[in-house]
Amino acid sequence: MNVLISSAGRRVGLLECFRSALGALDANGKIIAAAASDTAPALHFADETCTVPRCDNPQFIPALVEACAAHHVDAIVPTIDTELAVLAAHRDELQSTGAALWLSSCETIEISADKRETNRWLHNNGFPAVSQFTPFEALEQVSALPFPLIAKPARGSASVGVKRIHNRAELEACLNRDLVIETLAPGVEYTVHVWAGAKGRALCAVPCRRLEVRAGEVSKGRTEKHDGLMQLASEVVDALPGCRGPLNVQIFLDPTAGMRVIEINPRFGGGYPLADRAGARFTKWMIDPSASPIHYYDGWVDGLTMLRYDSAVYTLPDAPSNPDTKAVHASSDLLRTRS
């Protein structure tokens, strides 16, 4: 059973979750890391690697198809927002190699990719969400809006370009830009990691409180069994068209104001390793669908805390490949070499 992690980049934690899943299943297999750059750290932790063009390059899919065939890939794991639509559009071509693609439908990916579509879909389907405006709409009713507001790119990801707007002048600076303006969701933010089975139903939901965030990704988090969060995230996934595999739903929870959904991502979240370590083994269920729960699963560990830290890989230019040398932490004296 060979697993290819696409756009592997820095997703070493996710790679190790899949390695653990292979061990738990007693499955002989390899982890293949694909990336557009040979400096991607995850390449040094994989069993095999391949360099492919960026996902916006017309040669991305042909290169990925070739890699799947060459490495006898059984499952493809997407990791970044920008590749999801491309992979979904070429699902049949990729799966013709024998590799399963656990990825939601093109429609769900489009709803998730555009913040305007996400907010519109949430409101139309009766889910609690923040109020959203174009910059011009916000300026027209500025006297009635509660500052601070949130400005974010309409099709952004990883919190890039997200900022708080504190006054009219800052709001005016958002005009003529592809931004959305939202009211601030009160309370504490949670990432709810959700597994959707083959029939498109949520079979597991793990709320993880975001204790600390760095560069848009959780650096400290804690699992919390909150029935309301689990139910809301599951209902969102059940209502979306053609959900399949891993998703994460961003929700703010406030004791007085209740819950507000702000974002949906049909992929593994950056903090997924916390849910995996807690016992929600999406990676195992992806590798072996027969291991996936038939009924709703909530047997994961409550109150598990994740404290992430930085590590490093060191390389030498033009060094001969040494398969016995493993990637090491920054505190080690050893150097990782690869050709």
C-alpha cells in the first residue's frame, strides 16, 4: 500500500501519521512525497520522492499521473487549497492509475475556495455564520457596523492577507480590491476535523481548540468533546454536496453569542496530527476503507494537548545519497544527505 502526499512541503507531521497508519494496519507500503521544489522538508522524511510542477502548471497532472504509475500509488493525499480543484477535475485520470483520491466534489471545493460562496452557502442552508459585505457595501453602512471588522482575500488561504479593520479610513483602503469584509466572530476559535465516509456522511468530528496560531496554522491546540461543535460541523459536512475523506470546519464558540462557522476546508488541516494522535485515525481509514467506522465514531481522547515546535533538516550540496541516513532534528550533530 503506497501513499503519495501531494504538495508535501512542510507536512512532516501528516507524513508520519500515514507512516503510523501503515504500521497499525501491518501493511507493507511506502510514503511518496511529491513537491514542486527539491527543498521541501517533507522529502527528507519520505521513503521515495518525486518533483512535479506547481499545481497551476499544465504539466502538473501529467507529472502526477506518471508518478502514481511509476510508484504504484494506492492513495493520493492532497494538502493545499490551490491544488484541490485541479485534482478533483482530473479525478478519473488520476484514479485510472489505480490510486484512490479521497477528495470532495468540485462543487464543494468551489464553495470552500471562495469566501463569498462559503458565506452565502452557510446562510442559505441555515447555518450560523458571520455577516459579510463587499468593501463598498460595508462603506455604505459604516455607521451601523461594529468595529473592528475583518478583511480577507475572497479566495485566500492560510490567513494570508487577513487583517482587522478599525475605522473608516482603513475600510476605504480596501476598496477596489478582491476582499470581503466580515463582522468579527466572538469567542474562541476551533478547528473541527471531520471524516466523511464513502457515502458523503460525517462519521467523526474532532473539535480542537486553537490555543495559539502562527502564520495561519495552529501551533498549540487541545481536543475538546463539545457536542454542539461536533454536531454543527457534522451537519455542515452532511449538507455539502459530495463530501469524501478529510475536511475541517472553522467555528467560533462564544458562551453568549453561540457558534459561528467562518470557513470550510475539504482537506487535512495543518493541525490534523492532534486529532490523529487522539485516536481519530483518518489516515488509517483512508488507506484501508474497510477500517473506516460504519457508525459515528467519538472514541477519541478528550483533552489531549499538542505543543508544536520547529525542527530542521540539514543538507550538503551534491552529496551522495545515503539511504541509511535519516532526517534529524536541529539538535543533532548529523547532516542529512540526499542527491
